[in-house]
Amino acid sequence: RAEDQKSPHSLARMEMSESSPRPKRVNDLISESENRPRSIKDQISESENILIKGTLELYQEYFVPKLDNIARQAYIQGNKVDTTFVKLLIEDPDENTPLKFVKDYITKNKEELRKQSKALKDLRDLEVKLLLEAVESENSDSLRKVLNWFENEVHEDKDMNRLIGIWEKFDDNTGPSMTNKDIKKNNMAMIRACEKDNFEMVLTFFKFCFTIDAKKMRQANSNTFALSTNNRGSRFPLLCRYFENRDMEDILFHFRHFQATSKPAFMIGQLRNKIDDEYESDYDVLDQIQNGTFEFQSSFNNEDPVTESFHNAFVAKRLARDHVEYANKFKSIVKENRKFAVDMLDLCKTTDEAALFLSSAFKKEIYFTETHIERMAHPRLEVAIVTRNIEFVAHDFCQQILRDKLMQSEETGELLPWNSTTFLDKGVYIISCIFLLPIFIVCKVVIDISMCCRPTSDSVGKDPENNENNEGVQRKNASRFFTFFTFPQNRFIAQSISSLVFLGFLITTVLEETIRFRWVIITFSLSHLLRDIGRFRESIKRKSFRFWDFYSMVTDVLLVSGASLAIVSTEISSDELKHDLRQTEACLTGIGVTLAITKLFYWCQLSSWLGPLAISIKKVFSDILMVTTAYLIFYLAFTVGIKYIMSVPISTEDAKKCGDEEIYNRFSTFFHKENTTDGALKTALWSMFDPGHPEYLGCAYGFARSTALTLWGLYQIVNITILINLLVALMNNTMALINKDKEKQWKFYRTEIWLRFLNDKGLCPPFNILDALINSFKCIDDQENKKKKKKEEKVKTKYINLVSRLSRRYLRHVEDSDANDATREDLENAKRNILNHLKRKEKSVRQKD
């Protein structure tokens, strides 16, 4: 009680403490001082960059207030001093004042800095960080300011230039910048500008001679991208155990370079930079370039953005196949570059521009052989087919140009009125071609022989495309019989007649079982084989596989072999050998006839009605092959297991219960033997189409036989319930993908057939053998080659002018794209609204005055 009682003095002190504020404790003061933001002035010593630290110490009055302001407004990660300093240099509106202070510090302390190897790295690191910050903030003016400062002030100083020259001695691959030894090569800031697809920034880098090297992934002549090399060449390096020298750089490191060079901003910037570098001093030339009338003298093999886009898609597709773990990354490059090519074609305003766009292509030797290049009428379209750019091939411009070329004579320029006539007129024309085809063939052979007997320069007619009036050249004295095969459509009709005649001979031979037409079949098959081998060799040289060429070769070989055996068998007297040859001939001819008739699906691709069906049948075969592989695994596993169990003899008691059931045991042996039932392999195979039948296992009594019967039931479930339904689901998915863009798919495959008749100007089989003989005696005229090269140079000049215009249209199209937060139209509207508001405000002020 005495302790609880308070004295008057203590009560007075308590009242005073409650009424007056309590003094802060020491810990509260310490924590409050820690939470208070520190000034940049107190953190200068924490800078990791010698140049930044020295500049701040020398010019604190200028930098510290601005850096404190940036630190308060932005969230800073990493080293606070270095990051805010870099942001200030990029965002400061005082032009080059901060950069000038940096240069002044370097100039004053160059002797000390030269002795410190870290100072040289810090100078390079500062430049890289400045460029990266300018790109990340998308500040083109600051980027140009930084590059100008380094190029015109830092590099021009002799002492600084000597310091910069030592950079190549330092390997910074492990540093934060991840740049090459040459700062202008594979610079991370330029790579980021390309990834952002910012054309203005990329072009700025090009102006200052920055480049990105992606050669390690652009090995067009090899099947795969090699991260490793083998100095000891051998065809069998695995067998000889020649170990490789592994590249220390990761594939993702090279992928980023390749991805940057495949961006539209990089490809267009490369072209614009070359044009500006060569002709920027001549304003008259620039006006001619914009008008499309200037003749370029230099080559643009590596600067054409459209050619590069197709090449990027070609390389990326192979890399996706060879590096499956990165397939999605490479497929995104393929998709973007295909879309860029389609966008460039879509920007053509007229059919003439589109025709010029399709008639020129650089780097053709990457995809085709020299003989094929000489025959190509539309190189760009051929490249699009090789790279599987379906949208490009199915574009309206491509289809319209090809349709016109298909009906136009390559010699006279005349047009067949095929698309404007009725079905009756077309039928009458085809019937007339059937009867007059022998005369057309004789006339074609006569023309070819006459051209071989005189210089080709005298026989070369005028090019209808070069006619000023664009009306085609009319040969008044020439008969229509001599120009029949100059129309691609007529060559297609002749090929169709030849193929139908060939099928007629095949069917007649099979039905009559005589050897009357065997020599005819051999002649037709050899002529087809001669043509198919040439196409197949070209596809192998360009490292691609064309199914129908291989299919045709197999068909021709089977028919030639079967017909030859049929003729040989008639000269053999031995009945047994004759019978064996007859069986072999029947098998070869039967398979060959089946394949030849089935090839009609190839020609069905020309029809808009049957074309999608033929394409779908070919596509679903990949699903069938995949499910068949899974089926073969199950088939082999269950067959071997069941056979082993059923080979165990049954007991005497079980045999009495079974009676005669054991004689139906088809799994007692693998293969069929005399006086026995079918073997296990045959029974298990055909059960796919006739499921069930437990009696195939014979006697089912006993533990072993019950186990075998269980496995047989599981095998039926796997086949009927799982695999067949899985195949149906995969086929439905494939059909859905085809139906999604079946019209484009059909146009793509139809174009492949059209180009075949546009490029191949020879006779139809079997008369193409005469073409081969005549061409072997044909001499090459140097004058004709000179004219051809001169014409190609003129076309290239027009093409570069066109691509230059299309590039500008593409950039305007991107600016006005809906993908942007604000389009050019939005900016113009905002500008107009601001000006109107200022005018109204000014008018109101005047009225008040």
C-alpha cells in the first residue's frame, strides 16, 4: 500500500509528462537517419567506374543536384551512382554539357588513366551503358548525341584514340556488356535496337559503321549450323574417332545475333545505309532514287531486304530441324521473315511492280543449280516455294501474273483467250490439239534443228516484254504451227495428252496380257525417267526432297524393268525360268501400273474441286506413318511374348479337356510351315482388320495359356481402342489445319505445277528425248550471253529502285499500323487540335485587349 501511494510531487511529474511531448530515443533517431535518402554526394565513393567517380568528384556542383533529382523520381537498381549518372547523360536536355565534363576529366587525367588497365575497360563500359540506356529508353536523339560524342570528340583526340586502340587487347565476353573485342561489331545496344525493330535507331548505328555478324548461323551451303569444328577431314569421323573442337560460345549467343539481323529494321536499314553512303552527297541522285529513275552501278547481293528475308527463313527452318530444343525460337524467325516478304509484295501498287518484284532475286545459287537458274522465269517465286512461304505464293499478285504468263507466248507475246471462252470452245480446242499434236511436234523439232544450224544471235527474236507499246511482237510470216509450244498452256495440254496415251497403253497391256506395246511402254518410261532424274538431281543438289519426283522415278524404273523382263521371257526356252521371270514381271508391272494410275492425284492438284482432297490425302500419310510406327512396336512386343508362352507344351490333363482345339494354335511357330496353320507373325498382323478370335490361341486351359489369352486381349484393346482412335484424331486435326487455309494450300501446290511448264520449254514425252539430243549439239553464243547479262543488269537496277520505294512504303505502313499505341493519323489529329486550341485562345486574348 505504501508503494502504491503516490506523493504529490510524483503526481505532478506524471501530469507534466503526459501533457508535454516525450523526447525521442537515440534508436529512433538512428533509424530515422537510416531511412532518410542519402545524397549522391555521400555515395560517390561507391561508384564502380573510375571515369564516373572522377568526373563527379571534379564537377560536384553541376552533377549532384541533377543526380539527386533523378534518384528521387526513379527507382534505381544496381549501383545507384553509376545508374543515375548514365540516366542523366541520356535524359539531360543540356545537349553535350555532361559529356563534355567527362571528356575534360579524361583529358586532364590521361597520364594516370593510361597506367590503369581498369580505366580503359571503364571507358568502354561507359560507352556501352550509354548506348544501351539510349536504346532502352528509345531516345533516338540521345543515341545520336552519344555516338557523335564518341566519334567526333573522343575518337578524334589523339591520346584518347590511342587508349581506345588498346581495347582489342581485352576480352570482355564475360563482362556485363557481352560485346565483341571490336565495340562496333555485335554491339549489344545495336542488337537491342534490332530486337525492338526500331528502324531509326538501327540506321543511326549503321551511319556510325556498327555491324552485326551472324555468319556462323548463315552457313547456307551446309545442312546444319556447326558450333564445333573438326580439323581432320573424314567421311566417317565417328568411326575414326576424330574428336571435335567445341566452340566456347553458346548457340543462344549466336541466335541473338541471327535474330537481330533477321528483323525488318536491320534489313531495310542495311539497304538504306548503302544507298545513302554512296549517293548522299548528290541531291539530284537522291531525287532520282526516290522517283525510281536512277541506275545503280554497285551490287546489292547482301543488302536486298527481300532476298535476306527469304534466306533467313531458309536458314532458320533448317536450324529448327537440327536443333529441336530451340525449334520455337527459330520458327518465330521463319514466321516473321515470311510475313515481311508478303508485306513487301502487298505494298506493290500495280501488277507491273509485282512482276518486277517476282522476276529478280539475288543469291539464287544457294537454292538452285546453274542449269535450273537459266530456265527460271520467276526466280523469286521459285525461292518462295523452296522456303515454303505459302502466303507469298498464294498472293493475288503472284496468281494473276502466273495465269497471264501461262497464256502468253514467250516468242510472240500473243495471249490465248482461254479464260474468256466457254467450256465448249475449250473442248473443241483440246480435241483439235489431239489430232494436230504430231504436226506441232514436227514443227518444233524443225525449228530447234534450224536454230542449231545458224548462230543463235540471228535466231533470237524480240522480247515481248521490251516492246515499248507492250503489245507483243507479231510474226506475220510465221505459221501458228511453229508457235504452238511457245505457249505454256499448250505445253500443258500436250503433256496431258501424252500422259493419257501412256496410261492407255499400260491398261491395254495389262488387260490383253500381250507384249505388243512393251517397247512403247519402255520408250515412254525411259523418256519420263530421263526428265525425272534431272529434276531429282537438282533437288538433291539444293538439299531438298521432292516426293513426286522420287515417286515418278520409282514408277518409271518398275515399268521399264517389268516390260524388259516380259520381252526377255519370250526368248527363254526353259519353262521353269520362264515362269519365274513371268512372276517377277507381273509383280513389277502390277506395282508400276498401280503407281502410274495413282499419280493422277498429282494432276488433281490443278483443280479447285479435287485439289484440296489430293493435298489432304498426301498430308494424312504422315499421320499414318507415325501411328504405324507405334503399332509395329506393340505388334512385335505382343507377338513375341504370346508366341513364347504358347510354345510351352500343355499338360496331359489339359489336353484331354481341350480335345482338338490345340490344332488351331497359330502361335506355336513364328512363320507358316507345311501341314500347319498360319504363323504368329501373320496372325497378329491381320488381326488388326479382323479383331477377336480367341480360338487362334488353341487350348486355353492352364495358367500359361490363360496368361497368353490375357495378352491377346490387351493387344486387341491397344489396336482397336487406342491406336485406331488416335489415328482418327490425328487425321481430323490434320484436316482441320488444311481446311483452315485450304485455298492457299491449293494455290501453292498448283503454282508448283504451273512453274514446271513455265520453265520447261521442251517437248512432251517420249519426244523429249529428241530435245535432249538437239540441245547436246547446240552451241552457246557469247553475243547472246552478253545481251542476256545486260538485260539482267537493267532488271536489277529497276528492281533496286522498286525495293527502295517499297522500303519507304513499309516504314510508313508500320508507323500507321494499329499495333502502335498512336498512329501517324493520331499524331496529326492531336497536332491539329493543339493548333486550333492555340488559335482560339489567341483570338480570345485579342478580343479582351
